[in-house]
Amino acid sequence: MGRGCSSISLEFMGSSFKFISWLGLWLLLLPVLGLAQADSKIQQLYGEAKSAEQQGDLNGAIQKYQEILKVDPRMAVVYNNIGRLYHQQSRLDDAIQALRRACELDPKLAPSHALLGFSYYQLGDYGNARKALQTAARLNPADTNVKLYLARSLVELNDLKGALKILEPLQQQDPKNTEVLYSLGLVYSGLSESTIGQIQKVDPNSYLIELLLGKFSEIKQVYPDAVEHYRRAIERAPENADLYYRYAHALWANGDFDKSLAQYREALKMNPYDYRSAWEAARIVLNENPEEALALCNRALTVKPDVGSALAIRGRALLALGKPQDAVADFKQANTLDPEDASIHFQLARAYRQLGLTQEAQNETAIYERMDKEAHTPKAQPAVPR
């Protein structure tokens, strides 16, 4: 009997041990299975959110992203996507709230800091915009839009020197970026006004006031005003040769070529080494007097041999005088100095045709047409607030 009881007890104990073992294994597997189900649910909701977004249903996409957060409330990228969609809808307060949470959960998420900065900028909160954009620029130094709006935030905060430190390298990287050029204009404008105010306190009649106002007008491309300011500067300092060049250049930009030429010549009388006045005067006389244009360009290039524009004008003068071989040499050197100038290839094609080099002329014409087409093709606008 005792043996039977013992046998039953041992058997029962063995069954219990197996049950406890299976129970423990199941309890261990429950979190794994739960994670797998949660991940599957997240993937499904993410796909539905992207589909809604592609169909233009931004509210539907936001709702799906919010459902993901109910499954896993610590997904920074989901908060980022919600903030991005709110920003697209101009719901900036909601965007800021979502993006701040994304930045809290993942401080290294550069796009969230960038979009947070853009949102603050649009609201006119330039202090917080600066903080967010500084972080974004540190996390992703290659993002030029972040740097651009960081500089603009600094302008609004009257930190013009700080903005200038950002904008000048951007302008060197992309000289034709009109957004950067516009922002630089704002900075130069502010610095100019500040400097003019200081000069007026020291010497209200200084020609430098008119000189700065003239330069400022040129930056804004208001050339009639520039002409007037440079004229007044000359009245105050008639012995300053540089003023005559600036006056002549503003007249040329304003389309008054006869007066411009007279002032270039006056500048050259006062300073025979003014290569700028020499080649720019050659630009005016080129069509009617290519020999004088050639002499003026030679004068300029003797002083400064690496002026691409002067080489191009001299090449055109040589073409007009029937010297295409010499013109080709000048155009090639000008192209080396300024490879972005499509017109040089147009002139090279003309020179090759004069030399009877048909294939070379066709090649240069093709290059010119390609560059001209690229220059007139609108570029995609960056997806940041204007």
C-alpha cells in the first residue's frame, strides 16, 4: 500500500513538474508573442497611414499615427511624422507639441529639430527657432536650409554678425542661390544702416554716407538711387577716383551708356591703372569701335591678367577685327576662369566657324544650348517656409 502511494505520489509530482515547466515557458513566451503582435499591428497602421497620406488624407494619416502611439507611445519618428503633417496643414501649435515630444524621445533626430525650428520661425518665435535650428545644424551640418533659416532667425534677433558668419559660406558654396543672396541683402542692409548712423554722428557731411547708400541701392538693384548717391559722393569728395568708377558702373547698370562711358574715361584719367573702368568701358565701345575696345582690354589685362570678363570682351574685339585664332585663346582662358558662363561657348563657336572648324563649332554650340537650357529650367523649391 505504501509502495502504491509512493508510486502515485511520484507520478503526480512528475506530472506537476511537467505542468509547472510548460507554464513557465508559456509565461516567458508571452512578452515575445506580445511584441510580435504589437509589431505586426504597428506595421499595419504605418502602412495605412502612408496610404492615407499619399491620397491626401492628412487627418486620416495623423489618426493612424496616433493609433500607433497607443501601441507604443515612445516612438519618436511617429511624433515626427505627426508634427510634419500638422506643419503641412499650418497647424503650427500642434506641430510644435508633437515635434518637441519627438525631440525629447530622440534628441539626435535632426529632422524633428529642423521642422521644430521652421515652425517656431513661422510663428515669429525667433528665440526658440534659433535654439532648435542650432541643434539641427549641429546634428546635420550639410542641411543648407537649416543654416539659411538659422541665419534669418539671427537677423530677426538683430545678431547681424552671427548671421553673416553663416550666410557668407553658404553664398560661396552656391553663388546663385537667390534665397541666400536675399538674406545677405537683409544683413548688409542692417549693417549699412547701423554704420551710416554711426558715421552721421561723427561727420554728418562725410562722402562715405553717400557711398554706403549707393552700394546699398546697388544691392537692392535700385540703380537710379545708386546713381544719385554716387553723384553726391563725388560732390563731397571730387578727388576720389574710385567714386567715378562706381558712378560710371551705376550709370551703365541703369542703361545710360553715354554718360557711363564719360565717367569711365574720367576715372581712367584720375587712375590709369583702374582695370575695372578699362574693360567695362571696352564693353560699351565694342560694337562701334572694336579697336578701342581691344586697346582698353589690353590695358586692363596688363594690370590684372585674370579677369575673365575682360578676356571675353577682348576675344569679341579680336573676332570683330578678323583674328579668330587669338580670340579662341582668350575665350578658352575666360572659360577656365569662369566655367559657368555659357556665353563664352557661344563666342567660341563663332570663332571656330571663322576658322572653318565646323565640328568644334558644333560642339561648342551644343554646350552653350545645354547650359542655357539648364539656366532657364526652374529648380525645385525647398520644402521649408518662406
